[in-house]
Amino acid sequence: MTDDVQTDIQAVANIPLITTLLDVASQTTGMRFVAIARVTDTQWVTCAVKDEINFGLKPGDELELNTMICNEVRQCKKLVVIDNADIDTNYKSHPAPAMYGFKSYISTPIFKPTGEFFGTLSAIDPEPANLNNSRVIGLFTLFANLIAGHFNAFERQNNSDNELIKEQEITRLQQIYNKELATANEKLAATQQRQAELLQQLTGANAKLQQAIETGNMGTWSIDPVTQKVTLSDFIRKLIGFPLDEEITVEQTMSVIDPAYRVELAGVLNDALINHKDSDIEYPITNLVTGERKWVRSTGKLLFDSTGNVSEYSGILLDITIRKRNEDKQAMLAAIIESSEDAIVSKTLEGIITSWNNSAERMFGYKEQEVIGKHISIIIPDDRLPEETVIINKVSNNERVEHFETMRRTKWGTEIPLSLTVSPIRNEQGKVIGASKIARDISRQKIAEERLQNYAEHMEILNSIGQTISADLDTQSILQKVTDATTQLTGAAFGAFFHNKVNEKGESYMLYTLSGVPRSAFERFPMPRNTNVFGPTFRGEGIVRSDDITKDIRYGKNAPYYGMPEGHLPVVSYLAVPVTAKNGEVIGGLFFGHPEPAKFKQEHEQLIAGIGSQASVALENARLYQEITTLNAKKDEFIGLASHELKTPVTSISGYLQIIERGLPDGDRSKSFINKTLKQVNKLTTLISDLLDVSKIQTGKLPLSYAEFDLVAVLADVSEMLQQNSVRHKIELNYNKKPIIIKADQQRVEQVVINLVTNAIKYSPGADKVIINAGVSDKKVKVSVRDFGIGIAEDQHSRIFSRFYRVENLASHMSGLGIGLYISYEIIERHHGKMWVDSELGVGSTFTFELPII
């Protein structure tokens, strides 16, 4: 290797950005081997390498020149690009791709400042690549020129070194004549003193300038074009995160710059150093310590020495992060304003419009150029102008106006409902200089609110009418209430409700009610028939509404009247709604008329249909109530008659059995059967008595014989009597050992206690005791009977005292008619007392009654 080639390798190595340049070339093109080579007519020598495919070359290594495409680049002095060597028409047969294992290739010539060919900037990769395009070719050409520019700087440095040697020689010669130049030195000393003073002044001024620069969020920088030494002020070092006391290289400064801007910045640097252009560029950086992203603006200028050579590339770096953020915010705000569905308008405090977005154009119909500079009153109705004064006064006082609902006028004169939010616009000093207004069209909201209000009113009307008619069980009353209410709701001149009814014999007849006119207005006309107009209603086919029934095609087609009979009230607007039962059967129809056209609307249909549904339920309830009332009356009549008729024969049977029992000898087997039969007859007698009591209660003829007696004695007698018949259960009686005198029907009270204790024993088959408690409090005696049996579910407590009610899910052997508790409850109620139950399923029950004492 010759000394010249070695010098060239060293010159390339001295280029400060050479590693970054190779990295950028590799990352931009995707080529994994990039090299700068010195190419002569006899040698190909590596100067710098970026190797990610383990090709194995390092600076100073040689390859055989005749095998290299670079030799052809040297000969023709033109760039060579190969995207895929396998298919390239010029190089698919060339030995180099196969020999060195590449498919994609690019090589551009590098020339010295003298125009002499230096070598090549080349890149290869084992895979095909898209290289033959202006971006990649431009990048490689730019980098080749940048390298050539550094060669020029390198040569100037060598020249400077030679000049320095000459100057040193001159200085040595000058020292010989120092004595002769003493006078000149004195003058020189004086001059130097003056220079020192000037330098001190300049240093002070420079310090003040540096302070002013850093106060303005900026710092200074410089690059020596020969040594590539970078000088940064403390402000820039802190901004980037560099230590304050370490030397910084160009590569280090490039590392903090956003990768997307590095190529552009390299181009700016190349223009400055090669083409002597001033620079001004904005780019983002990342602080190495905090990781914070900042935006900076860098301006640079070349300084030249007395010989015209570049002596320094320096400039100012300004932190523009806040400005950039504000620009981003402004851009985002502008995008939001333009894309907003709401109209956004700004104006001065005098009401002059200064901005007008797209939604404002759509909402009010005015183009931006039509309203800018005009007064805001252009869109305010005359009767709303005082609102603007109120709004401006609030904004001037630095107050917001939020969700102010009003009306505004469009270009076409129509008024639209809006919700306004108005905010103050302030300048940098915080002074209010205008207002920003956001207007939202609330037409749909208002329509929805109106519909909701109508719906709420309709629901309130329906509920009110529903409650009114559901509380009534009289058919004629229901019909009249429904007719009056619906006639009033629809605004009809008159209304009618025709109701089909079937009597007990199955005969069908029609009831009707009228509203708005006297009954005499219809008495001389026959009932409506199944004509073309009335038929759809009576058949339940749907609602019929006509703005003018006289123009309807179904009108006037039936004999004998062919329309309305003479003397009939005039009907133009017509509305008919069928009333149907749950099973779909038509039970009637609501008919409304008015002498003027188009009086009935769809909302009337919905209202009347809803009321008709409620009316059908109320009419069905009235029918069921009448049927139940009839059945109950027949049932009570049957019970009273049956129990009365049964009492005499049962009494006779009991007497005959007793006579037979007394006539049988003691050892006769038939005697035990007679005794069992007597017990069953006694049960039947008790049942008949209970049924008679029920009948008497229903007719209000249950007799009560009031007399004073000791309740404790009655409780004791009942306990003793029932204990004899109960083997399993022990009956406990708890009281305070003092008599409790009350005035009541002793036999009926005893009947109540017997019923409660008997039930307690009957419904607690797994228990062994029943507890009776008696006590006095607040002039009332309270008696409770507690068992530990099956208990009663909570949802049945309120029904347990009803007539013929039996607790659900009882065992089959627990027989009864469900009238004992009913009779007991009625007896206590008729004594002006109270009875209730406390029970838990599976735990037991406590039945309690209270009676007043004397």
C-alpha cells in the first residue's frame, strides 16, 4: 500500500460524520454493507465500512481490482445501480455478484476538489432492493459530495500546517532582530494594552449578550469546519442534557435529533459547509436525561478569515417548544371549530362578527364573507335584541353564559331554537376583548320535549281516567264516564259509547251513553247498524278517522237514509274507535263527531285507543263483579237454607242414637259403634252451626248476648275440656292469677277460644304443647294461642281470616271448610275488638285477639 493511499484512508477516518453518514445510508436504503473505497488504476482499498452481513472487510483491506464493478465506475466516472443482479440486463453475467454474494448494488464516484477521481461510495446486499430511484441516487450523490467537501477541508488543514511551519521559521528569524525592534515592541505593548482593554470591554459586552440570549430561551453554538469541534453554550447543553464540562462531537449532537429530521439536517450542514449557505431550520430533539421532547429553531452563519476561507460555522439555537405547542393547539382548535356540528361564532364587544365556521353557514344560511364585519343582530329576531345586551354585559364582566335557550333567525327568515354558550375572549394581558359563541340547534330536542310532554300528559290522562273507571263497578256509570272524558279530550262536539251486552238469558241488547248533547237528540233515531261507515268499528277492524266523512267513499251507500237522516246533528269530522275485550271480542265502540273538518288528529286516536282498552277492562270487571255478586247471593241463600234444613234431622238422629245407646247392655259391641257415630254426628252438628253462623254474619243477624263474666274461668274450662280430648299436646295456661271481668257474649268468646286451641292442636302434629297467654293492658284484655306447628307463609297472613279460605299446601288429613277463623274474626270484630296472626313457616303460629274490659 502506497503512502498516498494510506493518507487517503486517514483523511476519510478524520471526517467526524463518517460513521453517521454510513448509518444513514444503510438505514435509508436498507443495504446492510456500505463502504467508502480508494480506487486507483491498480488498487481497490477500503477506507470506511458499515458491515451488517459479516462481509469481513475493514479499513485498509484490498480486493482484486479487476473483479470489482467499482473499476468500471472509475473508468466511466458514472454511478452504477443494480436492483437485482439476477435479472439486470447489464450485470447478470458479471462475475462480481456471484463472487461476492450480492444481488443489489449501488456505487457512486467520489471526486477530489481538484476534479481528480478519488474512489467510490458503494453499498451491497444479498437481497434485491429498490435502489434505482431519485431519492436513493440523490442521497448517495449528496453524501459523495459531502465527503469530497471534507477532503477539501483536510487539504486546507495541511496547507495551514505548512504555513504554520513557515511562520515559526519567520518568528525565529525575527527574534534575531528583537533588539533592533525594541522601540517597535514598546509601541506594540502599548497597542496590546489597548487591545486588552478593548478585549475586556468586548468580553463584558459578550457576557451581557450571552445573558440576554439565555434569558430569551436561546443559546449559541459553533462548529470548527476543520477540526469539527463543537462548542455549545450552557443553555443548549442543559436543553439537550449534555454535561457542562465535556467535549461534544457532531455525532453526539446528531443523536438527540429526531431520526426523521437527520437527513434534512445533514443536507443543511452540507449546504452550509460546501455551498456557503446560511441555515435556518426547525426540528425536534429529545433530552438525554429527562427524555422530554422539545422543539428548537437553529440559525447558522459562516464566518470567513482574511484569506476568504471558512473559519467558523456558528449560530443561535432557540427553544420554540411553547410556540410549537401553541401552534398545535391553534391547529387542533381550528380543526375542531371547522368540524364541529355546532355553530361557533366570535365577535367583538361591540357585536361585530369576526369569525364564522362551516356549521354556522349551514345553520343560518349566510356564507362567511356575507357576515364577517356585520353586526350579530343580523341573526337575532327583533323581540330578542335585549338578550344580546344582557349577554355582552356578562361577557364584559368576565362571566360565562351557559346553556342559554333562545331563538335565532336564519337568512330565510325562519326562527330556530338554540342553546347558547358564550365565553369571554381575552388578550395576552387578560383583558376581555370579545366573545366566543357556541350555538347548538335544539329543534329536535324541543320536538322531543314536546312529544314527551304530550306523552306524559296523555299518560296522566289515561291513568286518571283508568283510576276513575276502575274504581267503578257499575256498567252504565263506566260508559258515561268514558264517554264524557273522551269527548272532552278529543274536542268533539258530541260523543257516544255503544256497548253490546248479554243478559242472564243470553239475550243481546245495546246500551249507549251520550256526551255533549242531550239524549233527546238521538232518541228518535235507530241504533247504529253494520253499515259501510259503522261496520269496521263494530267488526273490530280498526280505528276510522276522517277529516270529512261526507267525502268518504263509504259514506251514503246504505238505505234507507243514504247518509245522515234528516234532523241528525251535523257531522263532518268523524272518529270511531272499537272497544274490544282481551279475547278479541268487540264489546262496543266510541264515536265522535264535529261539524267542522279536520278536528281529530293521530294523537286523539292513540288516546282514545288507550282509554278504550281501559274501558274494556273496567266493563269486564263490572260484568264479573255482577256475576260474583249474584253467585254469592245464591250461595249464601243455599248455605242458610241447607244448614237450617239439616239441623232438624241431625238433631233427631243424635236423639235416636242416644236412646239406642242407653238401651244396650254394657258389654254389647254395638255400643262402641253407637258412640263413634255420635261423635261424628256432633261434628256434623258443629259444622251445621258454623254454616248457620256464616249465614247470619252475611245477613247481619248474628245475635250477641252481652253479660259480665270472668274470662280467666272460661279459659280454664276450655283448657281442661280440650286437654281431656288431647293425648299428645299439653295445654299451658298463663295468666296473673287474678280474675279478668269483661262484658261480652260468653258463649261466642268461648267459641273463639275453642276454635283457636283446636286449630293449634290440629296444625302442630309434630309438637307436644300449646300455650295460652292472657293479660290486661290499657283497659284491654289480650289473649294469644301459640302452637309450634307447620306455620303460615307471610303472603297468606292477610287472607287467613277470609271466608272459606284454606292455607295452601296442607296435608290431606287436615280437613276443614275454612270458616272457623272467619267466624272467630267476625265475633271479635263485632265485640269491637281486634284479631291478628304472627307466624313463620315451619316454626309455628300465634293467634291473638283483644277485647275491651269494663
